[in-house]
Amino acid sequence: MMKQYGILMSFFRHHRERFSTEEEFRRFIKESLGALSRDVRDFGVEISVRPDVLNPRRSSRDWNHLILGCE
């Protein structure tokens, strides 16, 4: 069974073919999320993006894993 994604991730996946490597695609996602977190402040929404260093996953070997926190 194929995984179901939310609207935002579906949008990102729609643009996946624009990138020749997984690294470029992940960079696109990170930069887009950074821009989103700045843009939504105009609507009174605060999004925090931080490296997953406080709760590292066993498979996490680098700083590519991010946690989004919303209030």
C-alpha cells in the first residue's frame, strides 16, 4: 500500500522530478519550510524548525532530520 501524504508533502513530491538528486530535493524541502515559517508569521502562526539533536533517531547520522514544532 502506498503511503498517504498531506497537502504540503504532496506538493513537494509533485516537484520531485525537478531535482536530479535526493540531496537537492531535501534542500528544496528545507528551504521551502524555512520560507514558510517566515511567511506564516504574517498570519500570527509561529513555526520552529530545529535540528533533531535532542531526540536523535537511531538512523540519524547527520543534521538532515528536522523537527517542526507548532503552537
